[in-house]
Amino acid sequence: MTSTTTLLIAGALIVIIAVRVRSRRKRTAQLAAQWHHLQQQRAHTVGAHLVQVVQVYQRARRGSKAVISWCDTGLRQDAWFWNWHVPPGAYLLVSGQSGYGPHNRNPSVLYVHRHQVHTWAPAQAARAAQRLPR
């Protein structure tokens, strides 16, 4: 290999690395912005609660059955999301009603209609917000 070829290959590698780093930073900034938006909505939406989708255990035509974790208490609860397939790990700002769940005879299932999801952020958003300075 000539020195010119080596320089061209090294230059191409530097460009590829720079593009990937910039792309990753941009994605991290977008995720952090989603997390901050969610937190702002949380502060201004009376009666809404922040939950995280721990596991989606059924995707049906009319919605999703999932296990959620209440972010304020860490307690877990079954939930039914009408007309929405919730992403696993997502953080959701919701206002719903608890009731009897006939599918598993659970007396306390959180029922959430699509309009009761005020905003949401992907699972990676909280970590991205921690990495970026405010």
C-alpha cells in the first residue's frame, strides 16, 4: 500500500467515526428533549401519573396488556391500554381508572384509553437526559 492510499483510508475512517459520533449525540439530545418535555407535562397535568411499561404480555387487535411500574412508588400493576400497542420500557404520563380485570381475575387493573396517555417517552430517554447537561 502506498502512503497516499493509507492516508485516504485513514481520512475515510475519521469521517465515518465523526458522522457516527455526531449522529449519536443528536439522538441523545432528541431523547433528552423528550424526557424534559415529559417532565414539564407532568408538572402541568393535574391528576396524571408517570408509569413505566415493564412488560407487554399480550398484543391484541384492540390494545395491549402490560405490567406497569408506578414511578413514584415502584409498585407494579397490570394495565390494559385500549387501542394502542405500548412500547416495552416506555415512560407514560397517564390518567386512567383501576378496575376488575376479567382476563386474569385481577381486582386492580389500570385501564387506559389512548386519550388518557398525555405524553410518553422511549425507555432510553431518562438515561439520555442524565448524560446531557441541562
